[in-house]
Amino acid sequence: QKTRDNLWSRLGKLFTGKSTIDDEWLDELEEALISADVGIDTTVEILNRLQQRAARERYRNSGELQQLLEQTILSLLPPVQHPAAVQPFQLPDNKRPYVILVVGVNGVGKTTTIGKLAYQYKQAGYQVLLGAADTFRAAAVDQLTIWSERAGVPLVKQAMGADPGAVAFDTVQSAIARNMDVAIIDTAGRLHNKKHLMDELGKIRRVISKKLPGAPHEVLLVLDGSTGQNALEQAKQFMAVTELTGLVVTKLDGTAKGGVVLAIAHQCQIPIRYIGLGEKITDLQPFDPESFVHSLFARDASV
Amino acid sequence: MFESLSERLESAFKQLKGQGRITEINVASTLKEIRRALVDADVHYKIAKEFTDRVKEKALGAKVLQAVSPGQLMVKLVQDELTALMGGEAASLSLEQKPSVILVVGLQGSGKTTFSGKLAYFIRQKLHKSPLLVAADIYRPAAIEQLKVIGQQIQVPVFSEEGLPAVEIARKAVTEAKNRGYQVVIIDTAGRLAIDEAMMQEVADIKAAVNPEEILFVADAMTGQDAVNTAKAFHDRLAFTGVVLTKMDGDTRGGAALSIKYTIQKPIKFVSAGEKPDTLDVFYPERMAQRILGMGDIVSLVEKA
Ligand SMILES: Nc1nc2c(ncn2[C@@H]2O[C@H](COP(=O)(O)OP(=O)(O)OP(=O)(O)O)[C@@H](O)[C@H]2O)c(=O)[nH]1
Ligand SMILES: Nc1nc2c(ncn2[C@@H]2O[C@H](COP(=O)(O)OP(=O)(O)OP(=O)(O)O)[C@@H](O)[C@H]2O)c(=O)[nH]1
Ligand SMILES: [Mg+2]
Ligand SMILES: [Mg+2]
């Protein structure tokens, strides 16, 4: 039902017949970026970079101009260095069990993403173990249990209210004992401005690395794609306690564009790893920079 | 972000200082910074523009009294206008029917289930009426269990039924409430996207089946520019009666509140600020206006200027 590339083609049409970009075109671009939640600072950065490039490089038609724009936006993203990011759902050979810790504020889609990741790693032929370290939110363990059943992978859990560090420890220990390839640990949603909850996360992390030096190998921050500028603050605060290795942006099947992750990726140099596109177990995709840039300009006709 | 806003406003206010009257020229940069602050706070960019245009109209030609600086006058104008937009009158729940049915709707993960529990608690503790919670989310894994756990925590009964469509669950729950004398029925629904036609139809069907007295749209205070589209789509379909802002215990400026209020013109009835049952508050327009603008720093700036 979505009309893809609406604003994108509008930008193209608006340029047709002109030889250089003018204020009208720049205004249109600015609006498109702001309404995709890119934020003012990053939007200004994009406009400046584009104008500098446009002054240097040749562009003869709207297609070439749009290519310049695409490259300009892509240049904000940090280069992908992480081996697992280059080969999605392929684990590096020398780290077993490979431990992934999943963090984020309340309701962004952590537990659902873990279900989807478990499914993908299982499909790729790995032995997957889940750890239910959200012992706080009502029925959080039950929810993850259902996802573990859907993915067909085992789960380590304790009673509600148990110490999440202890569950994380148990999960890693069990993953070692059972020769698992990958352990994925769920954590309770926590707002980044709550110090005691953030400290607890730091503790969970330390417990894991104590049990298995080098672990967690990945710490994924899950962001709700409909969140505005506050996501930047989330990334900074979580980075401070857990050294994030990647971002997951969820709910991009909706009308929100998730443009704030451009600002995060740029300012915090954290790669975007996956995007969530629905509530089904298969609705997770590796992040594809080009199509993400295009989708920033998509307009949803139905709304 | 706050630092640079303060700096920008400081220089904008300096320009106003020492002038006796607000004019087109001396107000321009101040308005631009305020617009920017609003967009940084996630107010929809078109609404931010309309808002500052309104403020400008009021400000132009306004006489600055001896006692206040033009900067102070501008701040007051902005704050008053924003407070007025956020809704002057205190909005309460309408609970006339027997039983009163409250339908709780919104996007995935916005905080509907948690809010439903808080509302039940509020209705019993503060309004002294007997609530019944209804688990009508048949999709999300363990959604029913989640509501049951919450119900147990606050000792409010939860109606649920395996294997029935959501519409039937809602219908049966209302009948049950009538038979057993519950005064308020709170229906927790599944999270859904406004563009998911089948799911929007489902909630419209629930509305038609139980004729709710209140339909509350639950919105995450951290929502960005899309808040307008989503609220509008839900409202077009359901004509909701009020808005609930959740996760206000975070540090978001909460500009989505203005966007929604401005577009839909329905009162913000509750503010949810925590995961525990007693963290529900009524809405204070003035507080929200100050929060969105980061008024704390602006007011102190004017005092400095
Ligand atoms: N449309 C859509 N919904 C999603 C997506 N990912 C998650 N959800 C939904 O968002 C809601 C919250 O997801 P959860 O996985 O429970 O989020 P969480 O971060 O674990 O939440 P807490 O543990 O309570 O902090 C659920 O209704 C999910 O079905 C997505 O990519 N698209
Ligand atoms: N900090 C904070 N967390 C909240 C608030 N309201 C809800 N939450 C949390 O946000 C997460 C999602 O809340 P739910 O009540 O499950 O949201 P929902 O809208 O029912 O989600 P779906 O049914 O999956 O669409 C949970 O972790 C809640 O504990 C709030 O006001 N403050
Ligand atoms: Mg969870
Ligand atoms: Mg729910």
C-alpha cells in the first residue's frame, strides 16, 4: 500500500530543467529530512556537505544529483568493521560461545528482536541459547519462552524477580557447558536517565565478561524507529555503560522513518546492524544503507 | 543539544534587549530559535512553523513595559500560547454508563497494557469504582499473561478467554461486567500500526461492538515527527476521546504532545511516568509547555539577559 520513493522522485522532478540546486530544492530536501526525524543538526550537516560536493563535482541531471545526495548521506555512516556485520548471521569462528547482549529503553522491541535473531542463527545452522534476564516486567519470561519455542531453541530462565546478573551468568555458563554457538541475553527495558537501572546493566555486563573473558561479543542497542531526537540521548547513555557494538532499528514497517539513527551512527560511530519490519519471526533484515536512505524519502500515501 | 540551544537563544535575546517595542526585525531571530527548539523537541516541523507565526502575530507591535525586557515579554507570549494550545480545561474521564467501557488503543509498545493496569488502580483508589480489566490482545506473545500479572499486583480481576476473536472477548467482558456489577470495563488491545488495515478494522469492530464511553489513544512521549500521522490515522478511524502520554519519566522534551494536541484537539487526559501501578498523573498543560521549550533554561536566560 505504500508509495515508495515519493519524496525522492519529487526531489528529482523539482530539479529537472535546472542546472544547479536552488533554495527551493534545498528547502524541499530539508523538510524531507526533518520529517524523517533526521534532526536539525544532522540535516544541516547533510545540506552543507551536499553543497560542498555539488560545488566541486559535476552533476548533469537529477539522477546524478540524487546520487550525490545518496553518497553524502551514506558518508555519515561509520564504516562497517565488525566481521559479523559484514556477514549477517554468520558467527566468527574463534569465539564460542558467542554472546550477544540486547539492551534498550522500554517497549522498543528487544524481546521480539531476540526471537527473530534466534530464528536467523538457527536457520544458519548454529546452536542457539536464549537467556531471560528480564525478570522484572510482567510476563517478560513467558514472552521470551514463547519466542524460544517459535524459534525452536532452548532457554535459560529463573523465577521472576531473580537477579538479572545471575540469569546472565547462568546463561553463559550453560552455553559453555552445552557447547552452544551463540547465547542471546534479553534484558529489561530501562530508561537511560535512571541511574540505578543503568548501573544494573553495567553489572550484568561485568558478570558476563567475568564468566567468559571477551564476552559479550556484541551489545545491541534496540531503538524504536518511531522515536524522535531522544534516541540520540539513549544511545549516548547506553554507550556509556555497555560499549555498544551495534544498533537495531525496529518498527520500520510503520510510517516513521527512523532518521535519527543517522545522527546516532554519525555522532557515536556505532554501526546499524538490523532493522525490524514486523512482528513475525522472519521480519528482521540486515541493515542495507542504500535502501535505508531511499526509505527516508518514502511517503505513505495512506496516511 | 540544550547547551547550544541556550547559546543561540542568548544571542537572540541580546538582540531584543534594550528595544522598547517588538518589531518584525528584532523578533525574527528569536522566533527562529524558538522554532528550532520546538523541532529539536520533536514538535512536527509544520506545526512549529504555524506556532511561531501565531506567536509573531501576537508579539508584533506589543508594547514593552518598563519593567520587563522584550526578551521576557517574548518568553511569556510563547509560554502562554503553548499552554493555551496544550489545553486549558482540566479533562476528566466520562464515566456515566453502567458499566462504563474504556477502550485503550495505540501503536506497539507504547505502554497500553501498563497504562490499563494503572488506570484500573486509579479508578479504584481515587474514584472508588470497581474496575474490570479485559485482555483483548490475542496476538502478542504472553500479552494476556502480562495483564493477568498486573491485575494480580493491583488486585483487579482480569477477564480473558482463550481462542476467541478480540471482538468477542470484549463483548463477553461487558456482559460479564453487567452481570457482576463492575462499574468500569477497561479493554487492553493489541498494538497496531495505523497502516495495518486488518488490525485497524479489528479495533473499529471492537468499538462498534461495545460502544465505549472513552477511547484513549496511548502515545509514547518520545515519538518523533510521525506522531501526527499516527494520531490522525487512529482518530480518523476511531474518533478517540483522549490521549495518554507515556514514559514521561524519561528525559524527552515530549514535543509529540503538542503535535497531537494541535492536530486532533482532544484533551491529554493522563500522563504515565513509570512502570509501577501508582505512577499515573493528570495532565498539567503549563508543565508540559515548559518541558517542551526547555523553559527552565529559557527563563533563566532571560533573567541573565
Ligand atoms: N510493527 C512492528 N512491531 C514490532 C516490531 N518489533 C517489535 N514489535 C512489537 O513491539 C511491541 C514491543 O516489543 P517487545 O519485544 O516486547 O519490546 P521490548 O523492548 O522487549 O519491551 P520491554 O521488555 O517491555 O522493554 C510488541 O507488540 C512487538 O510485537 C517491528 O519491527 N514492527
Ligand atoms: N519507564 C516507563 N516505562 C513504561 C511506562 N509505561 C509503560 N512502560 C514500559 O514500556 C514497556 C511496554 O509497555 P506495555 O504496557 O507492554 O506496552 P503495550 O503498548 O501494551 O505494548 P504492546 O501490547 O506490545 O503493543 C514495558 O516495559 C512497560 O513496563 C512509563 O510510563 N514509564
Ligand atoms: Mg522485553
Ligand atoms: Mg500490550
